[in-house]
Amino acid sequence: MRYLENHGEVTANDVNHDLFKGELDKNEKGSMYRLFQAMVRENYLVECGKKDGLKVYRCTKNKLSDETEEKEVETSVKEPEVPVDNQPAPIVIERRLSPEEILLGKLREFVHMKSGQWNHEDWMWLLNRPDIREFGMSEGDIGRLLEEEKARYWLQRNNY
């Protein structure tokens, strides 16, 4: 995620080369493509046209600052960038995430990273992560949110 947030526009080949030294097989590349499509669906990435026959993606989320505790949602509209392949670039509306949305994103990432299954050791690792503990939620509340994300994961995976 940090790679996508810190780089402007990337293709799947850029990610494969930079993060995996070009060693992904065709099945792993297919999985990465499906992950990119999921991130587009969740508005984390936006498609920006094509480059050398490959889709170009750009992260839509702002890097978060220490001001995330504000309750108001801040929005801004970015001007379209230079068109790629003579197609107009999409207008991206960005908003600052609330602390609750940030926590849900971290829990969703955990569920996907563990493919919807984890053991007690994984659970304890999650609970003891400083970036999870900083939200000050009880283990029960985190567990409830995690189980909701798990249910959502399995519904999507089973195409319901």
C-alpha cells in the first residue's frame, strides 16, 4: 500500500519489478491484477489509461497527517492531469479518512492478508500492533469489527 501511495502512476509490471524483482509467475500476476481491480472498486486506486498496453493506476488516498482526529470530512477536487492516450483523465474527489475508517481499513487488510482465516497467534499479533492499539478500542470491539470484515470478505469471495 505504501508503494502505491508513494508512487505517482504505476502499472502491474512496475509493482512486479520493484517489489518482487520480476519473479511472479502468471498465477501470481493474475492475483495482483484482481487485487488492483478490487482496489479500483473500493476507490483506493483509479485507472489512468494505458502505457505500453498495460493499465496505469494511481492511488486516490491522501497520506494522512496528524490532523485525522477532526470530525469534519474534508474534501478537495483535483484538476484533471494530462490525458493519457487522448482520453480525459478522471476527476478525483479526495477526502480525509476518519479514525474509524482508518481502523476498518487496517482490519480489512488483515482479513485479506490472512485470506479470511487466522489463528490465536495471528489475533494476538493484530491486537498488539501499535497502529491498532492507538485507537483505544477494546478487544471485544475490535473482534466484532474484524468478524464483520471477515463475513464481508467471504461474501465477496463466494460472489454473493
